Amino acid sequence: MFFDTGSMVTRLAPAECERLLLAAIEPDGMFVEMRGKISKPVLGQVGNGRFMLRRPMPPLGYQNSFRPVLKGKLVNDGSETRIEYRFGFRRSVEVVFPVLLVFATLMAVGTESVFGFILPVAGVAIAAWGYHRDSDDLDYLRGFLRDTLSARDG
């Protein structure tokens, strides 16, 4: 479920792949969705042979920090480019969430109460639900990458 990985292959050079991805995505940044000027179907960052792609939130929709993102790298493989990717959480979630879980668990141990463990368990459940809720993004982003780079599964 979490951190699904895969690879694709395209006949395009890595530099051409970066150029095509940059042309097809809206640059991602802080509060980009709040500005409401998203004209492309995918938000992301591309550079130095790496990329991060995600779908924008629906207009006036919910905020889901646990929505999956596609991260990958472009590897020159002779006459082809291998696209290695994985789905997971955004970097901020990968850093902050485990720290909060450890803190909540230590608080639970400190209280010596079984009820103290409700918060860490609820946190994991919320993360799993948020990731699963938008898990259709995985197929969408895989298809976007395949179509944009004329790639095939590899």
C-alpha cells in the first residue's frame, strides 16, 4: 500500500524527459493551490534528473496532507531512459509525522494508561485513510507519466 514502486522506459533522453515534464506540469510551491491559478492537471517539481508529481486538491475541497505523491528519477540507460519511481507521502509528512507519532507514543507510555495509545493508533489510521482515499491518484499519475514521456512499463 504505502511506498509502491515501479519503473518505466522511454526512448527519450533524460533532458528531453525533463523538458516535457516541465511543460506539462504546474510548478508546485507553498500555497500554490490557495492562489487558485492552476491551469494544468498535475503539480510538481522537476530538475537534476529527479521529479515529484501530485494532483492538485479539488477547488474548495478538503486538504489531505496524506495524499500520495509520485517521486522518481530519470536514469540514462544507453539509448533509453529508465524512469524509476515510487509513491509515498510528501517530504514534510515523511519528516513530521514520525516525530509526532514518537512524541504521542512517549506521552502514552508516560501516562501509563491504555487510553494514551489512542492518539498514536488514530494517527496511523488517519494517515492510512488519507492515503487510501486518494489512491486513485497513483493510476492517474502513472498514466500522466506514461503519456507525457511516451513511456512503457519496464
